[in-house]
Amino acid sequence: MSKWFTRQALSLAEYVSLRDRKSEAVLRSIGFRGRAQVVADCAWLLRIPDRFRRAVGRPRRANMSVGIGPMAYCDPSRHWVRDVERYHELIDRLADFGSLLIARGCRLSLFSSDIWFDSRATADLEAAIRERSSEAARHRVVRESVSSIEEFLGCLQRVDCYVTCRFHGVVLSHLLGVPALAIAPHPKVTTLMEEAGLSDYCIDISQCRPDSLMLKFDRMVGKPKEVKGRIRDHVLICQGALRHQFDHLFPATAGGERRLEKRMI
């Protein structure tokens, strides 16, 4: 029934835009035969306030600040797959990884781009990391209070890299020029990292283990210029494609204003 509703909705559209080729393949596989344009996720054109933009060439701090965004993956109270053992397994693995980072002298900031859905997972991760840490090291982990996009961007702006399970966690991180280590609970995250040329810094959530995360983390932070260069190039490509799309859909009038027709909206 979901496939039928999807086909019916798309059949009424004059223009269909998708963010990647795999999304198009899924639509074709359920019987959609209309025209579709593969462009990019619209979030790439989010206007980032100047106060959140990072200084070009900002020197790396001696003690890195690492953001970690857990996900309520398989949490029976929130996730559609109800498997409490898999949920706690993910939290434990992220806690072990976080403890390794603390042992190296890193500071941890815990926050997610999904404010409600991942709030319990963030609290559980904080408790698990503190349980593994010495009294002297517990001040190195902080659970951030995030209730808006502005607060989320503020947290991102203060970290050197971000470990996230969320598609838009990666997008927003890259918009700020912050390297992201992606834990993929869905192929869309894997595709996103592949398109950016950063698949080496992505791991499937089922393979997420402390040693594997640390290996990818070390590779990522060991190549700062290469990683940030690829991020910058990919952001510019996505933004350019979206601007071209919007210029086509909403042509400017002689006065420079966008003309939005009721039928298009």
C-alpha cells in the first residue's frame, strides 16, 4: 500500500527531484515510470549564519574536541526495529570508542541532529562513557543541550570532527567544514559518503566496533587537508546543482524576484 500511495503521489507531480541515483532506482523498482531529476538534497543550500562559519586554516588544537551523535537504533521505545540487545550493543561500542578517545586526551561533546528521537540514546551514551572513565577524566565528556538548529550548529562549530549516524548530521557537518565519521544505519548514508569521495570514513552500523571506528578516525584526522578539500568540493558541487535547479524551477522576473506559480507550489 505504501508503494501504491508513493506512485500515486508522484504521478500528480509536474516535477520530481531526487537526491541520489539509488533513490531513483528504488522508485523505478516499485513501478514509478515518470520523469525524475537527480540533483542533491535541498539541505545543502541551507544558509549558514556567519557566526557559525569556521576560520579558514584554523589550527588544530592539541586536545581534539570530538562530537559524537548516537542513534536510538533498535530502541524498542522509539525505533521501528525493536531489539533492545542491539540497541545496547551500539551504545556500548560507542562508549568503548569514546573511552579510547578520552584516554588519548580528547574532549567529547555528545549531541545529535535528531533532537527528540536520539535524546535517550545520548543520555545512555553519556552514562556508559562516564562509567568507563576515571573520576579525573569524566570532565572530558559533556552532553550538549540542543533544542534548535542554531544550537546544533553551535555545537558543530566547536568540535574538530563529528561522529554521526544521521544523513543530515553529515550534511550539516560538511556545510561547516567539519569532517564527519559516518556510521551508516541505512544505504543513504553510505551513498552520501561515496558521492563525496569519503567512503573510507564510513562504516555500516552492524560493523561498528571500537577498533574499526578508531582505525577510520585515525585515517580521517591524519589527512586533514585532503578530507577538508573533498568536503569543500562536494559542497560546492551540490550547491551549484541546486542553484541551477531552482533557477530553472523559479525563474526570476525582470526585477530579480522569483516567480512562484500556485500550481508549482
